[in-house]
Amino acid sequence: MTLRTLAWLAGAGILLAPGGAAAQAYRCAVPETLARPHAEGPTPDQPRRVLPIGGYTLAITWAPQFCRGDDPASAAFQCGAGNSFGFTLHGLWPDGEGKTWPQYCRSAALLPEATIRRNICATPSPQLLQHEYAKHGTCMGISPTRYFETSTSLYGRLRYPDMQALSRQKGLTAGRLASAVAAANPGMRANMMRITTTADGWLNEIWFCLDRKRHYRACPAHQGGVSRGTPIKIWRGRR
């Protein structure tokens, strides 16, 4: 791990710590050359929607599950190159005041390489960084720098239970996992997050529900995710 990477992780508050683990770049070394993303924008299936913001969702991904099996070339940085991640930052998503959310509110230029380098150990994909700002950040009316500062700050403050111990717990359910995550974060409750899984029941993501001021709140009834009683498995990867 480079000194630059260590400094970034410390600044974001995500170095590993004993007990309730801080986040999640177990090992992240930024290469000299990073893939350049391509521009993204609205499509017929994903149209531009400019709507009032009613709250936010902070989405994090369980990287061992993402990297399970054959790693696609687009995930080489995250899933290979000697790197190792736990929870990564998927993104900060503005929600609407109902079931429909704003997206692709204005065009987005390609992210500068410096922006990608600053954020690649939280969101380990240049294309996903581009996508998150184009689809979600443009609807917040802020620059890419401000968008990623906001999202990585929220991500960096999260704390986690012992995921390895939970992965070995018999009878683990989505509700028990949510309660364990809430217990690691003062002021958080299990109903302030949604758990998503793969079709065969492996942990995929956790979505945290936030109000307009980006404080945790109870998730609205229409928010996605599995029910609290759903059995869940956690892929440990090589750890």
C-alpha cells in the first residue's frame, strides 16, 4: 500500500481498527495508470428526470460477493492487482418525494483523473465513479469534487460488526445483520437500512436511508431490499 493511499484512507476515516471495524479497504494500492471512463447520460430505458429531492440513499457493496467467481476485466482493479476490499461505496443517491427518483439531471463531463485517484479506494471503479456522478450527482447541483467529498465522508463514518463472525453465524437473517450494523453505529436503528441479496441469498448491498439533511431516518415503505426474516449468507472470499 502506498503512502498516498494510507494518507487517503486515514483522511477518510477508513483504516482498519480493532473491535467495531472501520471501513473497508483492507488493502488498496492505486496503480500508476488507471482506466479512463466513458461518458454516460440518459437513455430510453433510463431517462432524464428532474424532480425535487425528498431524501437520500447511501449504498455500499459487499466486495467479496461482487468479486466472487470469474472477475470481469472492468473489475480488475477491485478484484485483482493484489487489492482487497470489504464494503465499498456504491454511491449517494438522491431520492424523490415518492417512489420515483431524479436522475441524469444535466450532462456530465468526464471526471478528471485526479478526482478518480482521490476516490478510487472507496469506489474502486473509474466507470462507476463516472456513472454515480452522471446519474446521481448532477441532480444535487454540486460539482464532482463536492459530490464525492459528501459521499465519501458519509461512507467513512460508517462502522461495521465483525463480518467474518457474522458469516459463520447459523440462522443469520437480514434483520439480524441490520441490527448488528446498527449496533456498531451510535444513533442508528435497524429500520434505517435495507439489505439486498443475490437471487440465491448472498449479501449484495446495504442501503442506508437519509433525510434531506443527510441524517439517518427510517426507510420509507417502498424502499427495496429483502424482508427482515429473510435468511442471508455472507461470502468471505479468501479471508
